[in-house]
Amino acid sequence: MAPEEDRALIKDLEGHATRAAELGFDAIFLPDHHFNGYMPIASDSYMFAAYLAAKLPQMYFGFSITSVPLHHPVRFVERINILDQLTDGKLLVGVGSGTTPEEMIGFGVNYQDAGAIADRNLAIAEQLWAKGVEDPAVEIDNGPYKGRVLQRIAPAAYTPRHARLMPVAMKETSARRAAENGWPAFIPAFTPPVIGGTEPLKHVTKHFTAYRTMLEAAGHAPEIVADALSWSTHTYQVVHLAETDEQARTELLEILTSYQEAIEREAAFNARAETDGANKKTDRTPNALTEDWIGTWCLYGSPETVIEHLKPYAALGIGNILCGTTTGPLTAERLRYADQTLELLSTRVMPALRDAA
């Protein structure tokens, strides 16, 4: 959490990402968070992705997720286009409205306005991606973001239109945006107002079925549908494997205890950010040590247990599983657990699921 630890954290994350690439993982997903200290690269994960892309050209890079209200639409589009070019189109840009008042106020955004600013920023981004040099100027007037773009965004995108965005298929409007554009989506394992529980597959099935129905009805070419489904993503915030279920559970609780301590530290700063009604957070993150949170957000156990857990998701048609392997303060022991998980996923879980497919 201290400034003198930032460099070591950055280098450890670089090493962990490199190890994942060596072990046959398909993509590296990065978050977008600011001020909180627990992952220094998250303050500019696009820059970190560009650095990794030069070292790991075979990898796809994703963002889970970009808090759209925290980015000027011009910079949002420019940076995505540069990464789209540098990765030869191997880019998956998760988009959302953000989660914490502390981050919002640092960028001059009121927390209650975040959803509306995100929607408008995405609409402006589409205008910027479509704009030619001689087209009328794109006028920007969206909360803290102002501007007038006269020429075009440079560089142009590598991907036709622009890199794939990945909305969260929670609301019908978000699921439809992904489906109608032929984009993959993040598939939630809960349904608000409850954000935890012990039946995640029920919620994943509901959200994924709705998204898939819209995608298949949108009239895309079969290869576009297949690509979108192959990257449809179910996320586990904490993934931990060990040789036995008992060992995995014991080590998971160690990880979650440290994680919860970090969450409580952040809660104190968010409380300081909630100075008025415009920045009041209406929901609270459940305690990570509860069975409801573990049931929704954690994947753990022996390789055999994890394989059995994931089989119904594979049968449903989920194409991608996003594994949070470094959640929580990244101590030397936490990094050892993370590398242990990578090894077991790569050598025993992934081959079994690929054979089944």
C-alpha cells in the first residue's frame, strides 16, 4: 500500500502476466482504478497493456472494466485505437460506469451522474470513431468533458469501425448494445439489488441466455456470432487452486482476510468522498468472508473440483472465464498462491476442459 512498494508491485505483475502467457492463457485482463494503491498499474492500465503487448505479442488484452466516466472521450478513443493497432486487433474493452465515489470526485464527476456521463461518453466515442476529416465538428459537452473535434482521431482503428467493446449484460440496454454490435459481453453471476449468493449459475444462465438470444437475432454473420460467444466472459474475482479442496479453502480464507482488510481501508476513504447527496453510494460491498460473497465471486478447490464446477458453464456456452489470480494485497505469499493457481489451471484444468469441448 505504500509508495515505496509501487515499483515491486509493477514488476511482480509483469512477471505474473508473462508467466500466464508462457502457460498458454489466451488473454490478460486489467482493471481501471485510481488513487487506492492496491494495484499501481490500474491508474493507467492502457499504458501497461501497451508495454506488455510489445513483450507478449500473441496475447489478447482486455479491460475489466474501463470506468468510462473517468475518461475524456477523445483520449478514450485515441488510446483504444493505438492499442488496437499495437495488438493487431486483439483487444477487448470492457465498459462500465464505475463503482466508487472516491474515484469519481478525483476526476470532477459526481457519483450519481456517472451512469449518464458514461452513456453520453460512449455515444460521443462512436461519433469520433466515425468522423472523417471533412465531416462536421464533433461537439463535446458532457459533465466535466468539453471540446470540439475538427479533423479526425489519429490513428485510425485497426479493427473495422473500432475495437470490440464489452458491456456488462446486466441491463437489457447493455446486453442489446453488445448483441447488436456483435460484441462479447461480461455475464454477471448475480441480479441486483442482491450482489451475492450461492446460486451464481442461475443468474449466469439468465443473463447469458438473454444476451445470446439477442445476439443470434441480430442478423450477424455466423463467424461474428461465434467470435462474440467465444469471448463472452464469466468473471471470478478470486480464483485459487491447490492440490486438495481443504488446502484450497484454507489458503483462500487467508487471501480473503487480507482482501477484506484492504476493502475496509478503502471504505474509509469512500466515506470521506460521500460529502453530499450527489456522491452518496446507495449500496455496500458485502464482506468477502461471507459464504454469499464466496459463492458468487470465488472459484476454488482442487483441479478436479474446479473442472466439475466449470463444466455447466462450458455446456451453457460461456466462451471465456476471467480468473482473478492477484486479488488483494500482493505480498510474496499471495504471489506464490497466484503462481500456484496458474500452474494448476494450465496443466490440469484447461486441458481437461479443452478435451471435453
